[in-house]
Amino acid sequence: MHSLDSVSELIQDRRRVLQEVVGRSLSIPEGTEDPPLSSDHREHLLDELRDLYWNDLEWENVTGEEQMEGGSIPELIFPGVLALTRGLLLTEVPADSTTGAQPRPEVVEQFVGFLAERIIKLRETGTDEPGEEGDRGALELRMTEGLLDRVLMEYHRLSPEDVGTLEGA
């Protein structure tokens, strides 16, 4: 496990970059406390996000179908992760909905921590190996970094048009 300081620093750095790119402070989503989210339910939702991450990542590693010149697009590689992220941040529902919106940004924030920890691990070990394993680690690192940025964009309600490309930022 990596130190909370290094995880926190990575997240702060990515938020700083986003803020510099958009030229304004980042909004913080409001959550709901009604009904309160039990720790078991919060962990279940976080597990769902992590499982979707691993499944989407493995699918891309097996198929390579979203490989593009110039890099990967998180929306194509991680559709399940991003759909659940948007669902956890949903603040409005259709008028005919039987339930109101119950945004859970705290779960997304925990997932951001998971992604940051994964990036740190990939930076430390994933790209040091020779050959195919090193290539796969480097690819996973780029894909996970792109996903972290995309999840932060969803969290802070930034559109791709607001941000543009973050490659190399």
C-alpha cells in the first residue's frame, strides 16, 4: 500500500492541472445524506467501480480494440466505469422517476484514491519490466492516467470541451 501522502499529492496535482487548464476553481459536488449510506453499501459501490475498472482494462488488454494513433480514449476503454461514475454523481432525474437523485460523490472520491494508488504502483513497477510485460504496464499506466483525469472531470462537472486534451499535462 502506498502512503496517503503520495496518493493525495497525485490527486492534488491532477486537480491543479485541471484547474489551470479551465482557468477557474473546480466545483465540488454535493452529496446526499438521506438516506445515509452504510459503510457496507459504500464499499459495495466502490467494489463495483473497481471491478468495472479491472474488467474494462482486461478487455482492452485482450482485444486492443480501442488502441488509436495518438493514444487511448478513456470513454471507449472504460465505458462501464464512467457510466457508474456519472450515476453516482447524478443530481437530477426525470420528472416521472419514482426516486429522487441520491448523489454519492464520496464513493467517487474513494475511487479516485484507488486510481491514484494504481498509477503510483504502475509507475514504480509496471514499466520497469522488459518486453511485453513492460509494454503492457506502460499501456495500463497511460490508460489509468486518462481514466483518472476523466473521472475527475466528471466529479468536478467539466466537459471535454472545457478541458481539451490533457496529454502531457
